[in-house]
Amino acid sequence: MAPPPESSHHHHHHYLLESGLLDAGKAPSAAAAAEEKEEEEWTSSSSSMTGRKKSESSRLARCPGLRRAAAQLREVFLGTKLFPLFSAVPLAVAAESLRFGRVWVFAFSLIGLAPLAERVSFLSEHIANTAGPTAGGLLNATCGNIPELIIALFALNKNKMEILKWSLLGSILSNLLLVLGSSILFGGIVNIGKERPLDKRQADVSIGLLLLGALCHIAALVSKCTSSTGDSISLSSSVLQLSRSSAIVMLIAYFGSLLFQLKTHRQIFELDEDSSESSSSEDDATDKSVIGFASAVVWLIGMAAVIAILSNYVVTTIEEASESMGIPVRFISIILLPIVGNAAEHAGAIIFAFKNKIDITLGIALGSATQISMLVVPVILIVSWVNGIPMDLDFNLLETGSLVMTVITTAFTLQDDKWHYLKGFNLVLCYVVIAVCFFILKALPRGSWRTRGGWLTRARHSCAVRTSPLILITFLIIII
């Protein structure tokens, strides 16, 4: 007998309900199984990854030298904000190898020198911190200006005396006017009303040395311009003898100042408590560094080798690049090259000025200018003397006048213990005036000035310039 439709419908509904429940029960069980499978796969993959990491770490642990080298590579090349500019180094080498235009070789070489100069300063600080205060001061004196020294040596090797003198002069002008001026300018703006008094002890020593160096340049210039002898050979010989004697005096004065600052009167130049605390914190940071004394020396030699390659490119291509770009060689040598070479000093001086530590800023700017004037210039002159290359301290009238006025302007700026942004603004404007002057005025050919009765006359012009160098320099001093 057939069941009634209601019961049939009821059983069918009950069946569907049971089947639905069964499906619902099966679905979570299947999802759980899938999740368990995924968890097993993830744990197996993670265990394999951790196993690979452990194996890599164990491999690095078995090779501590490799791990140390990787850490040093990371700190040397990635430890500066200028690390993207390192790409210009291989580009410069490739441009030279593939015979690209001289402008490209010069531009890439100039850009590549900026991070290299900054890293040389970084490594020299590491060496100085591990060598003690006295040796550290000597190492900073010799290592801080490696880019300028290498460029000067290549210019000397290629007998490009004008480029050599212009690059050295530009380094002094850049440190005294641009680096010091911009640091005082921006530091004074940030610290308006909170400027700390200047410690003039370091400034007095540096200014005294710079004035002595300027006097040596004036003596060489005036002896050539005011000599009454008509024999150019004997005149150049006497100027050479005077310049070489002055170079020896400059070296004696510089090392005497090092002895004074680092040994006999070291206590006078000790930093105040705040500066010493900051320097101690920096020393602690360098102690945690992975670069030791020996590693820093090796890295410094490597950086110097790369700088030598790029400096050779710069000195070789600077004249052709100047003609292609329409920029005077004198402007490139005096303005552009020193800005690249002093990138590290410039950044460090501005940072310390922001922190209201103007004494450290003075030490950076004045110290670098003093090293160029009283160490690098006489060393280059003595090297040329040994190699039989005639180089003197006559940097021409405009260049020597700019040097003398820069030193005097800096001395007047630092004559008291007050500093504010207006003093820095004036120094920067002085640098702008000198830069415009060297950009607009073309360099006179060597030997285009001759003497007649102690007064200057232009060899290629009939009109006489009735101005003696001493009178001109004295007049500029009176104006200041």
C-alpha cells in the first residue's frame, strides 16, 4: 500500500535535510583537510627556507672574512648619500674606452670624483681615530686633500702648469669663501639669537699661516713684475729660486704649527665639553664600525687608485671639454673642480653649523685651506723641482690678488668672537664675484706681461697700464 503524499513529502524533505547536513558536514571536513595540507606545505617550505638561511648563515659563520668583507663593502659604498654617483665611475671608464666625446668623459669623471672624495674623507677619519690624536692630526693633514693632490700631480706630469695652479688656488678660495661662508650663512639662519661665541684660537693660527702663504705668492709675483733686468732666462731663474726657498719656508711653518697644536700647546686647542661629548659619541660610533685601521688603509689606497684614474681623465679632457661647452678652462679649474673635491668638507661644515658647533666648522674649512696653501702647494713645487720641471709661486696678477683679498676678507670676518648669517652671506657673495670674474675674463697668455722701469706694460698693446701690483693690492686692502 502506497504511503500518503504527506508522508512521502515528509520523508523526501527529511532525506534532503539529511543530505544537506551531510554535505555541510563534509564541506568543513574537506576545508579542514585542505587547510591542513596547506599548513603542511607552508611548514615544509618555511622549514626549507629556514634551512637555507641556516645553511647560508653557517656558511658565513664558517667564512668570517667573507662576512666582514661584505659588511665593509656595504658600509663603504652604501654608507653615503652620494652612493648613486658611484655609477659615474664605470661610465667614465667606458666612455674613455669606447672613444666617446671628450665632454662625456670629463663630465662622468667629474661626477665620479664627488663620492670618492667624500669616502676618502670618511676613511681618513677612521684612520685618524684609530691612530691617536697626534698621528691622527698628521694623517688628516695628508689624507684629507688626496683628490686635490692627485689632480695636481697629473697636471704636473702633463706639464699643464696653469691648470695645476688654478686647481690649487680654487681649493683655497672654495674653502675660505664657499664652504665657510655657506656654513656661517645657513648655520646663522637656523640658530638666530642662539649663536655661540667663536673660539678664535684655531682661526688665529690658520689665518697667520694663510697670510704667510699669500706673502710668498706676492713676493714671487712682484719680483717678476718689477724686475729691471731684460733677460727673461735670468729673471725666471731668480723667481724659481725665490719660489723654491719660499716653499721650504712654508713647509717649515706648517709643520711648526702642527707641533704647536698637537704637542706643545695641545691643551689650548681642546674642545669644550659639548664638542668633546659629540666627538666621543662619534668615536663610539666609529668603534662599532666594521672598518679597522688596516682595512681603512687598504680601502684608502683603492679609492686613491680610482681617483688617480678619474683625475687623469679630467686633466686630459678639460681643455677639449672647455672648448665644447664654451666654458673657460680657468673657470672650470678654479670653481668647478674644487667644488667637487671639497664636497665632503662642505657637507660636514654645514652640518656642524646647523648644530651650532661653529668651532668645528672653522676647523674644517680653515684647516683644509691651510693644508692646501702650506702643505700641498710647497710639496708640489718641491716635486717639480726634483723632476726638473720649472714651477714657481707666481699665480698671475688676478689669481694672486684674489687669493690675498680672500685671506684678508676671511681674517676681518673672524676678527671678533661674533658670528651671524650676514658674515656668511658676504663671504658667499665674494665667492660669486670671483667666480663671475674668472668666467667672464679670459686668462692672459703666460709671458704677455713685461716690465719697463718697474711698471707693468702689456706686450701686445701699445697703451701702458700705469699700475704696480703692490699699489693695486694696497688699494684693494684699503677698500676692504
